[in-house]
Amino acid sequence: MAPNTLKRYQIIREIARSNDIVYEAHDPQTGRRIAIKELAIPPGLVGQARRERIERFRREGRAAGALSPHPHIVTIFDVDNEGDRYFIAMEYLEGQPLRDILQMEGPLPVERAIRVALQVCDALQHAHARGVIHRDIKPDNIHVLPGDVVKLTDFGIARIAADPSITSDGQVFGTPSYMSPEQIAGKPLDARTDIYSLGVTLYEMLTGRKPFTGDSVVTITYNIINQEPPPLVGVPPEVQQVVLRAMAKAPEARFPSAAALRDALANARTLATSPHAGSGAQRTLPPGDPSLAYVASPAPAPAPSGPEPTQQDPPPLYIPRRPSQIGSALKRHGQFLSLLVIAVILSLACVFFIWSGNKAYQSYQVRVRETRAIEHVQAGVTFFKRQRYEDALAEFQRAMEAAPGSQTAAIARGNAAAACINLGNACLRARPAQAVQYYRQALQFDPQSAIAHHGLGMALHNANDIEGAIAEWEWVLKNAPFDPVAADARRSLAAAHYNRGVAAFNAGDYEGAAEAWSQSIKTDPNSSIARQARAALLSIPSGSPGFYYR
């Protein structure tokens, strides 16, 4: 437990603990309510590594302090130590980190996401002009105050141009999902690495997911260097272009400065909201991109041609009436048998040719239907690329009807699910009941689609069917735990349990509240939601039915 004072500052309570410890405190000299960030040094850290850790902490204070005051950068009041306790005194920030907002609310509306990003651009332009590179731009380090005023925080690994480097050659600092390719490679960095990280953060604000994911740091960093980010389907194309340029692999392909990024974003917002702009439907989930693996169009088989063989009637059988006619009758009968054999052979040949002709005709019909289905798939993909998902869905359905059971129909079925997902995405916030219908239709086409199940969960949640939403997110975690969307489902499920706990607590159901909060912690134990749930458990009254959960 922290002592009551640190130098002249009076400690009130601990707010957070990760690599460092943050307290709410009071400065009696100024009467300010402040936050104090104290360096947490692991007991086993000694020698050069310990000195570098202390110097990096002091540099954080100097970096942010050199930028104060600025309306979008946390204000530093003091950088000091008391014995072996090193601390930074800074302004106390109301509101919450952008990370918590994304976890609780999901993707932000385009206008709000741009509004947040523009303020971060202002902060970065101010920092870069003074030789400070942040190097760790991410939602955790963007604090959103009431009224959506943004403060950039945590300059713990900032690089100050005028200071000597304390990072060993090739040593990499940062959060993997938000690091630029050159940062991953350990190359020299300039201000454009912050532009890349802000592009990733803006991508996540607009879509609700990181552009590059994986089950390990190695996978994530490989994807950052070698893969292109998935398209931001449903986001206005003007905004998409800005985000993707900010995330260009090569630094020289990005915006040259934070000011240039800010101007491009402001211009994109104007174009996206103009009367002549496209629909600009808000995308809220990973896109259901259509499969482009078209089946090669087969050339139709020619129709059967030429005359068909005709069956010959056998000659009449004459029976001799007199003995003198027996010899001639036998002779005629032998001739008749020969003719009969020939007739049978010709009849069988006729049947064979008729059967072959029917098979050829049937094959011809199948190829005609397959060709027609392929044309519908290609038309559907064209509509899909233009974000005309209703028209695309209709074409994919026509393809399935034209050639049921074919490979083309299978492709059309997957594409139809993708179109339904994007239709659900577009109306998730404003018309959740309709979004539910679209996601359920997507699951009719592809029952194993983790994206559709997660989207259905979000739509049900927005339609106040919390239990239904929980069931869908649990399906994702059970059946598709390694799908990229599973991380989003886990956060959403943890938040839903947390909110159930709040509702139960407010209704006086302390046992239900404790059970829901415990489930939230179990679902996503290392998240900020889990931290809130642990803190909420402490509010369960002593002696109540839910007290034993504490």
C-alpha cells in the first residue's frame, strides 16, 4: 500500500497499475487535484538495466513537460524523486482512455473517429516540431475527456532528438499491433512512425478491430511487414484513402507530417459529408469480402446434330403348308434370322445413340446453367465492389438458383453471406432489428461464419436482447477461438457481463451482480473491463449473498 505522501503530494488512492503505478493525489501548495505516476522497478532489475529504466522514466517526464502546455497533451507539473521512488506529477484526467471506449461501445461513428484523430494530429504536430517522437501511439495512450476533448499521454518510450539514445542497437520498444514496419525492424525512426501508428489507431476506431492480428507477436509483426490491411468496407472512400496512406509500409509513401495528415482528414470529412458523397455507411465489423475465385467459364457443348438411326421392321415370317415347302421355308427362315439379328443390333444402336444424345443434351443444359450462374456471380461482385450490397445479394441468389449444387453456387453462397454481413454492418447502430435479420440471413448462407455470429451478437445487444447477444459471442469463442474476430467477441462478452452486473447491483440483486462481474473477469481477465469488474466486486455490501465472490 502506498504511503500517504510522496514529497509534498498527498496520496488519495491508487488508480491503475501496469508497468508503473498511478495515484490520485492532492497538491496542497496549489490546491490541485493531480495524478502521480510512480516508476515501478522490478526487484530483480539491477545495474545498467535499472539505470536505463530510471532514465527512460525521467525522459518521459521531460518529453511531455517540454510540450506543456498544449490543449491535447497531458500537462506535467513536476518530475522528481524521493529516495528510490521516482515519480511524475501531472494533471488529473477525467473521462477514460480511448481503449475503454472502444471496448464498451465498439466502432466509433466516422465523424467522432475523425474528431479524435484530428486532435491527436495537433498534439503530434506540436511534439514533432519540438523534436519529440512519441513511438507508442495507440488507444491506451489517448485519453478522451468529457466533450470528446483528447489528451495524448504516456511518453514513456518517446525519442527526444536532442537527447542521446538509451536504446541499444536493434532493441525495439512499442506495442506490436501499432508499430510501424521500420520500428519492428529496429531501423532509425522519424515522425512518420507516429503517423503510421495513428493510422492503425484510426483504422481500429472505424472498424472496431486491429488491421493486423495473430496468435503471437511473431505472427503480428510478420503480417505488419508483409500483408496489406483489409479494406475498410462501409467507410467513406475518401476516409479510407487517408487511413491507408497513413499506414503505407514505406515511410516516404505516408503523409510527410502530422499537419498534412490532419488536413487530409479534415478534407475527407468534408467530402464524405457533402450532398454529392456516397452513402458512407458506417462499417462496424470486419468486412465480408466476396470470394473472387471465379469458376472458369466453360464453352457450351454443341447440340447433337445429324439424323438419328431408324428402326427397321422385321420381314414377315411365312410358315410352309406343304412338306415340299419345308426346305424352302427353312431357307427363308434362316434368312429371316439373319435379318432379325441385324434388326436387333440396329435397334440397340438406336437406343444407345438416343441415350448418348440425351446425355449430351443434358450436359449442354448443365453448362448453359453454369455459364449463367457465373455471369450472375461476376455481376454480383461488381455490385459488391461498388458497395451496392442489395444488388450484389440478388445476383448471388440468382447464381445459386441457376446452378444449384455446383461449385459456382458454392462461391455465390459465400458471397451472399458477405453481402448480408455488410448490409448488417451498415444498419447496426441506427436499425439494429434490421441488422439482426441481415446477420441471420448471412448465417443461412454460411452457418459457420464467425463474423456473422459476432455481428448478430452486436445487433441483438443494440436491440436490447442481451441474453441473445451473449449466446452469439459465446458461440464465437467456443467454435472459432482463433478467428481474428474472436478477440472482439471476447471483449464484447466481458462488457455485456459487466453491464449485467451493474444492472443487477442497481436493482439490489447483489448476488446476481457479483456473479455477472465474476463472469466478466473470467471471460477477459487481463482487460480494463476485468479491472473495473474487480473494483466493482469490492462494492458488494458485507454480509450480502454476493459477498463471498469478493
